[in-house]
Amino acid sequence: MKLPLLAAVGLSALVLVSACSGGDDSRATATHGATPPPASATTGTGAAPSPVGTPTSPDRLPDPVQSPLPVGSKTLYKGSGHGAGGVTLPASAGKASSITVMWTCAGPSKFNITAAGKPLAGSECGDGSGVFTAKIPHANMRELAWKFAADNSVIWRVVVTQPPAN
């Protein structure tokens, strides 16, 4: 059976538009956007969001610490929650050369870490399989009260560590 020429051209155009549109992927904007993140956040196990298997409670998220901490490192904070939260780090954090924050989150929006209203680090969340790490330099450690900003639909786990003293 032969398709009329007009129908064949219309069908080809439809397939071409469908293949090229691909949809809007906000994670690509976060990774490849023009505005770099405030801290050098890296992902250890980023993956595309999946509607199946997304955790619904923070204890179901992967541990943000993906490899053993260097000998002499101190864990300053380890916690989890959903939506907004925060922590006040101990005074020793303000004297450290840097602080490392590791997190994972699940939900339809972003998770951001700020201090005195200034962004320190952040990421898109997705299905919770991504684990992120940011090294916060001493210059950004003037304020020890950190806020975690996220929609109520976002769950998260955070670990903040201090490297060994020199």
C-alpha cells in the first residue's frame, strides 16, 4: 500500500519534530548553564530521574559519604530531613582551611545551602541517586549558621566534614 506523497511528507516531519524536541531537562541547565555553582559541586553517581524507585524518606537515600574520610577528619554534622532545614557548625569550622559538604536529595526541585544569605552549594535533586560534594574554602566560612533551602517535597541527607589539622 502506497501512502499519498503529502501524507508521507507529513509523517516524516512529525517523526523529525518528535525526535528533535526531546523535552526540557532542567538538570542539563544546572550542569551546563552559563552561571557556575557557588562552590565546585561534583556528582559521584548522578543519574537521570526515574519515576520508579524514588525514595520517599531521607533514610532511604544513599549515604552521601562515598569513600572513606581521610584519617583525622572530623564529622561536624550528619543529618537528614525534608524541605527547609539548617545547622550551626562548631567554631572549629571557622578555623579550618576548608569544609567539605556531601549531600543527596530526592524531589522535583533544587536543594541549596546558604550562609548569611549567600549561596555555598546546591544541586537539582531528581530521583535521589545523585551524590554531590562541594569543598567550601575558608574564605566562605565567616558564617557558621547554614540554611538548607528546598521545597517541602524534597528529602535530603547531608554530611559536613572538616579535613585533618595540618
